[in-house]
Amino acid sequence: MLNSILLLLLAASSLLGHPTSSWNSEIVIEVHESQDAITEDESASKSSSAIELAYQFKNQTKIENIAARPNGNLLLTVVNEPVMYQLNPKASHPEFLHQFPNGTSLTGIIETAPDIFIIVAGNWSTATFQATPGSFTIWSIDMNPRTPAVKMITTMPGAFALNGMTILDGSPDIVLLSDSALGSVWKLNVVTGEHGIALSSPLPQDGVLLRSTALACIKAQSTSSIQL
């Protein structure tokens, strides 16, 4: 009996630093068995977890980010096409979900309400690892209806290279977005579309990119400490 599933996204190369020739995206799941669903003898003879390949993309499809739906399905953004896939880990193939206009790439994705996700779209070249400043737009996709509802929230002409996102604690309508080229963190109201720079760093002036993982340090801060 399966109790929980830990979902991992593995890729042979990174968007921010390796050649695309070796990029071969794989979706891997780590399955944990419920300890209360097996006997002591079975527990001694069985491993508590197993790693399985759910799906391997071909034809140079470059998966950038992943989000898990409440039903366990995965939403996958593609960085070398402005498309999103949905993958049921128990199915043999992913489902094409949506193609976003006016862009060449999808990067960040995050759930802000039950089965409602925010997506970053823009122009980002995997050949040069460079983004087109001013090309980024923010979208929402509501997976609750039978047919997913997609709408554009806002354009962000001041952004250079939007990447990862996180929710600002205590404010589900507020997301923080890392700008890998500008060295800044943007604050966005996903209801009104209002946005502005919340934090900036001088590091990119010396050629250092601000990675989206830096947002984990901000997530625990209160809303009052981040101002537009």
C-alpha cells in the first residue's frame, strides 16, 4: 500500500550553465511504502522506498520546472518551447496541456490556491543561455474545471530573466520571482497584476547569477518586511 510519493525532476544539464547537447530530461519518482501497511517480517525484507522512471522525454525536450497537483499528477514547464505538459506518474505518456503565446519558453511554476498555478513565460534561449529583457509575461492556469482555464495576469517589461517563484508567507496572492540576470527579486500580486522589485543584489554586476533557490531564504520572512 502506497502512503506517499516524493516527486523528483532530474535533468542531465542545467539551464544556467551546461551545453544543451547533453540535456535529456527524465521524470523520476521515489515511492515510499506505508510502514503501517506491512508486517514486521515484511519490513525487514523490503526496502522502504524505490525509485522508478516515470517518463523520459526525447527529441531534446527540456523540462525546466515541475509542480504537483493535489491529485498527484505533475505539471511540467518546457524551457525550449512555450508549452506545458501534465504527467500522471502511472501513465505511459504525458498529456499536452497548453501552448502559451508570445514567448519561446516557460520557466517557473507554483501553486497559489488549490489546483491553481502561476506560470512564467518569456523568451529564453537554451543555445546562448540568454533571455530577452522585457519579454516576460505571467499567466495563471486553473486546473479545477474539466477544461483548464488559462489567462494572462500581466506583462513584466522591466524583468530581464524571470526564473523560479515562491509564495510570500501569509499572503497567498503574493509571489516572489527571481530575476537571474537582473539580480533582483520581484514581488507580484497575482490578483491585480501589480508588481515591483522587492530586493536587489549587486552580485550579477560581477557576473554572478541569482538562482531561484535563493528565494527559500526569503519565504520565511513576514509580509511587512518586503515592500513594493
